Amino acid sequence: MNSTYPPLIVHVIHHLGVGGLENGLVNLINAIPPERYRHAIICLKGYSDFHQRIKRKDVTIVALNKREGNDFRIYPSLFKIFKQLQPDIVHTRNLATMEGQVIAALARIKARVHGEHGRDIFDLEGKSRKYNLLRKAIRPLVHHFIAVSKDLEKWLIDTVKVDPDHIDQIYNGVDILRFSPSDTLPFTAAPAGFINQHSFVIGSVGRMAGVKDYPNLVQAFLLTLEKIPEARKYFRLLIIGEGEAREKCITMLRVAGAENLAWLPGERADIPDLMHMMSLFILPSLAEGISNTILEAMASGLPVIATRVGGNIELVKEDETGKLIPPGNPERLAETMCDYYINKGLLRKHGMAARRLVESRFSMDAMTQSYLKVYDKVLGL
């Protein structure tokens, strides 16, 4: 450890763009005092303009431009970067980067941390024998694990056989100043004529990857247009994010003649403003860790409809801050959306309760202090 500078943490992630894991990383880097730790980010794939949300100017970001599938050429590059940066801690996240623990051990990095933030479409329940054998093989090289939900913590203990003493469960935190309720509609942020004071905007934010199941949300929206005659006049759909499902969703809307009732702008930097445009927040995912976007929606005073998977049940309080529904069920989702549309009092009541819950349990300071405790522990401070 270099005594002249604060210890350096190298965070290894798949890609730095709009997403819950990535958002949590940026929030953490922004919140940790500069005199405590320095940071660098290694992206196996690359990064988007999202990296501009990092407030510190001393964060090195490296893109390895990994090709799809197995791309073994990145391992020598990763080893070389570790030797150049000489980090005190390497922190990998999720299965896609876990092999970085092997490279970190070969590079003689003294402290190694791995975080589990959720599962992907190829292994929704974390039961894949192949992937779990890989996790178990790498497990001895990891000094400490972090799970963002109690569900993931239990899975690490029961399935991956991680010693409970080597795990900390840390909820994501949310910036309750950046995300807060507002009665002012950001008309200028949306396409001309998309919304008005009477619009009922169904919104979501996230990676438009398969595991998030956004076509299910689009299907529910289209079902609602069929069931409620006046829906076309008031209902609007807003999905913010990039990913392979975006074009499919746009095509579904176009075929149904509802493209003008929806806005899928891709990645955006003005998420807090766009949250103010929403009446109701929906996360239709098939699997989930602890969703930053759910927390941001709750902080913005929005009720949340989420699927009953993973850490969602730890965030959304049934009939208090929102509703939990089965995954992959557009009919049930459409019914629940209509319930909120019909009962505007419930919409406001659940939104206010959601804000209070975030303020009391999911603060940025609590998350930051918990991570600092882990980092200090693995360095023996």
C-alpha cells in the first residue's frame, strides 16, 4: 500500500452504461471521501456517456473492448493493467467479471472483493451447474463477498457455499436530494405534445436486456389500450434505456398503431426530470438484485409495480408503496396499472409512503459506510 496516497480500488465491470449495477458504482465513487480511497474502473466491454455522471476527475476508466462470447485475449490485458495500476483492492461484480479474481490473484493484488448484484437471463435462479462450479472454483481467491439483497446473500451461502463470515449484505443507497417528488411536469424534456396535465404516464428506467422483460410491459400497455376506451387519450408509455429489446418494443408499438403514445428515448442523463413526468413506475424483470431504479422511483414519490422476484420483495411493500405481481404476466400487469389509473388517491398514498421508506432505510450514507467498512476490513485497517 502506498502511504503517500489513499488506497486504490480497481472496480471491474462488464460495461459502464445506464443500469442498476453501474448506477450503484457511480453513486459509491461519488460518495466515498477522496481522502479515504481512490478509484479506477476497468470495463471489459466499454463505456457510454454515462461515465460523465462521475463527479471526481481522478478516476481512470479503461475499456478492454471484449468481443462477444469467450474472448481470452482480454486476460493478458487485464493482468497488464493490474500490474500498471497496482491497486490495493480489486472489486469485481457479477459472474461476467468474476474471472478477474483469478487474474488479480496472479497479479498479487492483496485484497480481493466480489459483489453479486443480480442474475441474467441465462441463469435466472442461479442454479446453473456450470456457472456454480466456476463460482465455487474461484471462491477461495475472494477475500470478501458483497450481496445487494438478502435473497442473493442466502444464495451465496446455500449454493455457492460461501462462509457467512465472508459476506456482507449491503442495500443500494439512493440520492434523495437528486431524486425527490415534484408537481412540476418537465414539458420541455419530452417530445412536443407527448404529455399534458391530464396524462397518465407509465414509466420505467433500465437496461433493455432480456432479463428486464420490457416486451412484457409493452404488451401490458397495449392490452390496457384495448380494455379502456379512453386510454389512448390519457395513457402514455415512457421507457428510458438502451439494449437489445428496445427495437423489439418499438416494433410492437408500431405494429399496434400505438407508436405515438410511447417514447423510448434510449439512454438519458436527465433521469430525475423524466421521473417527474411519470405517474407510475414499473419494473417487469424476470430476475433482480436490488434495483436502483426502483429506489430512485420511490425517492421521486412514485408508487411501484414490480415483479415478485429477487430483491424486489425487499423494496416494494405490498399495498403500502406499490404492488408485486408474477413475472411474465402482461394481463395481471395491465389490471394492476388500471387499478392505479382508476384510483388516483391510492396512487398518491403509495407514492408518499414510498418516499418515506427510502428516506428511512435506503440512504446513500448508510450504503457508503457499509462499503467503507468492507474495504477497510480487507486491507486490515
